[in-house]
Amino acid sequence: MKTIYPKVVSIVVLALTMITVLHAQEAKTVSNIDASSKTAYFSFTEGKEVADASQDWDIAFNRTTILINGGSSGTGKATGTLLKDTSFEKVTKQPSTGLKEDTESEKAIPAGSGNGWYEYDMSNHSINPIPGRILVVKTSAGKYVKVEILSYYNKSNSNSANYSFRYSFL
């Protein structure tokens, strides 16, 4: 009995650890956040688009520009960064450096084709997410979220500036 007990405890601890990690990594997908003619504000805590006058937003979209609710873009204390050459699945914890607020001269999530989350394809005039680019946002509440932009177009009518993305708390 003495030799079995430590093995059982180890298995239970491993199982609980795996359940905790899987729960923390539960991804949610959001579709068609319309940022074509207005800035669209999104709250990770609420899991939905929120009113622009609210202070409860974490990330905002305005055409191809992504804003973080902190610094020059909002009254919150959120920060963000763009990770390159990784995948949504590989990002399992917050980065130790690189998180910053938006400023008037530079956004936390870089803008421009090839510099940020997308590339502009001149052959068909489309905006396409760059594989391996993952946003990490530290919300005003201090929670970390990873975000992968999946599409810039509405799937039903092909309208641009209609973001689809997935996110997960870290």
C-alpha cells in the first residue's frame, strides 16, 4: 500500500494541474466586430462589444488600428504587446517584458502592413492576418489575455473592418 499511495497522489496532482491549465486556456471566438465606420470597443471580462463611453473596454478596433485602454487611447490602465513568430497555443503565460501603453506617437500594437498584425496584399487589395502574430493584453483589472486576429472581413458579406478573433485568459 505504501508504494501505491505516492503514485496515486502524483497522478491526482498531475490531473488537477492539467485541468487547471486547460480551463485557463479556454479560447473564445468572436466574429464580426464592425470597425468600418466607428471605433469598436471590446471587454474581455464581459466577453462582448461595449459602449464607447464606457471605461470598461480593454481593446478597440478602428479600421486596421488596434487600441489598448491605457495611455493616450483611454482612461484605463491596460497595456499590450505584439508577439511574433509564435502560435496561439504556444503562448501560455504573459511576457515578462514588452507590455506598454498607447502613446500619441506609437500604439502598443504596431500599425501598418508587415509591422503589426496584418499584411496588405496589393494583388487583390486585401488585408490578411500574419500567421504567428499574437497580441497580449494586460487589462485594467490586471488579467492577461492572448488574442489572435483570425479575419478582417465579414464572412457573410465580405465587408472589411469586421474583425473575427479568438482570445483566452492566461
